[in-house]
Amino acid sequence: MPRKGENIFKRKDGRWEGRYIKARDGNKAVYGYVFGKSYLEVKQKKAEALSRIDRDKIQIKKAIQAKSPTFENVACQWLEELKPIRKKSTIVKYMGQLKNYIIPAFGSFKLNEISNENIISFSRKLLTEEQQGRKLAPKTVSDILSRMKSIRRFALLRGYEVNYIPNVVEIPLRQRQIRILTIVEENKILRYLKNHFDLTALGILLSLFTGLRIGELCALKWSDFSFADKEFYVQRTMQRLNNLDDNSEKKTAIEIGEPKSPSSIRKIPIPDELLTYLKNAYVTDAYVLSGLKNKFVEPRTMENRFKSVLKKCGVEKINFHALRHTFATRCVELGFDIKSLSEILGHANVNITLNRYVHPSMKLKHANMNKLNSFICSQNSYFGDAE
């Protein structure tokens, strides 16, 4: 009789046979067989066969690990292949995430040694502990995990063994509350700019009434304007980026290039009230904010100048980008067509405009609710009959 659970039994020809699993083809077991004159002989042969399989598995695993590169090597290969096809600002961003967070955590690991448990622990640490002197926002942690996902895909396409799945962690993202200027604050700023008009004031007005990003404003030249058509062309942006060259004496440098996306390259109509201010400041081929051909005002400087204006106006501190949010919100309050507004802002689709930039005021909500008045009045008899 077969020994229960051992897969060892006596055959009709008098010999003993033992069966064991030597491999798997998907979910299907592939069996091996041993034979002997007695039960004990077969049991020993089966144990030796299973032992050989275990040793072989260990050797195969060691051989794979010996071939498997370190995570840092693969991550560097991934970044190098991206450089010709991504904007410099994107490469700088990815490089910072690798250098500051990902490589310190996983750089020395063999690629196939990183487990899902490692990813979970890494994510928890990023969310709960200070990194580089500050706590990271959930959105930042989510972006870092996206880099891990991209590197994983890059490695798999090259035949490397990868055992982690970044999707094992789900980062809950909170909708960030963005402050816009109130009507009272906006009027305070406008009065100050009118009484202290200069090129900085002109730049603030442009962003407040056209929704320009600060980098687009700083890169704007008078050659981009067509006063006859009452419009200007946004085709460049300016930003200060970390230097990719580690041997450079300067850690950062100003980069002027194309805007963040194809939809950001756009023509913006100029409100008539701004035309006079713009025409009076015009200097051929110069940068708008400096009035000079070979000198510009960088975003960091413009941000500081804006904060100085806010302080003098007695308006609570906000960042320059709030002017863009304020512009979008005012346009919605005035009944702008959302598709037109989306294109003026340089968005890829109207959902970005609605979800990220439009913040209806309570006054507008009241006005919209009062649109129900005529309906309520028409139902007076119904309400009057109610007990």
C-alpha cells in the first residue's frame, strides 16, 4: 500500500516507486520518479532527489543575482536614455528625486533584491519622517514612486528580474487649497500699481489680467507683441535649474526654453485697458520686465518684488502664481466660455481649468442659487398649499 502523503507505493512487479515534484510548468506540476527494492531505499532516494533540487535552486538564484545589476546602475541607464527626449527641467527633476530619495534607499541593492515590503517601508518613511529637512507632501511621494515604476518597466524590457511593484502602495492625494485674491485685495494692489507704475507693476498687471505663469512672463519680449492684432505670443519660459554638470562652480543656472507643454505655446488677446500701459513701455526687442535687450529679470527676483508690493499694500503674503488662479476665477465669475479660458491659460483640456484653477466665490454661489427664484415663484401655489 502507498504510504499516505509520501507518494511512495509498491508496484505490481514487486519494486517500490516514489514520486516527487521536480518543477512546475505554470500551475502544472512536473513529476520525477525514483525506484528501489524496498520502501526505505526509495524514501532515501526521494530525499536525495529533493535535496539536489533545493541545491540547484540556490545555485540558480545565486547565478541570477550575480548577473543582476544594482538598482543604481539601472536607474542611471534609465535617466541617460531619457536625456535626449525629455526637457532639461524634467531631467533635473528626476535627477533630484533619484539623488535625494531613491538612490540612498535602494542604490546598493541588487535589482531583484528589492521587495514589495521594501517599497511599503520606503513610502511610509517618506510620508512620516523629515526628508532633506522637511516633510514631503503626498503628491511628491507619489511622484517618487512613479519614478520607481518607470525604472521597473525599463528594467523588465531589458530582461532583468524585478520583484517589486510600486502599485502595492496607494498614496491618498489631498486637493490642495489654493488662495486667490479677494476683490478688496485686488483693488488695493491695483491702486498701488497705478500710483507706483514701473515695469514690475506692468508685469503684475499682465499676469493678473492674462493668467501668465511667472516663467512665461520673465521670458516675454516686446517682439512677441502685436499691437495691431491686440495680442501677444507665448513661446518661451524661464526657470532656474540645478546644474547637470557636477564639476560646475555654479550649482544653478537660468534656462530659457519652450513652455511646459505644446498647449502652453499660445496667443493671448490683450484687454483694451492694458494696451496703453504696454505701448508706453515698449522697447524694441527688449525683455518686457527689464526694458533691456541683453538683461532679464528672473522668476526668483520677480517673486521677491511681488512680495514687496504685497507688503506695501498691506495684503497678506501669497505667491506670484496666485495671480493666475485669481485671473481664472474672475473669468468664471464674469461668465467666460470655459474652452476659451482653458486655451488662454495654456491647458491641454478644460478639466484642468475647472479642477485646478477655478474657485467660485461664495458671492457667485449665491448668485447661481438665486437663479432658482423664478422657479420657486412659479411654484408658489404648491408651497402655499403645503401644511
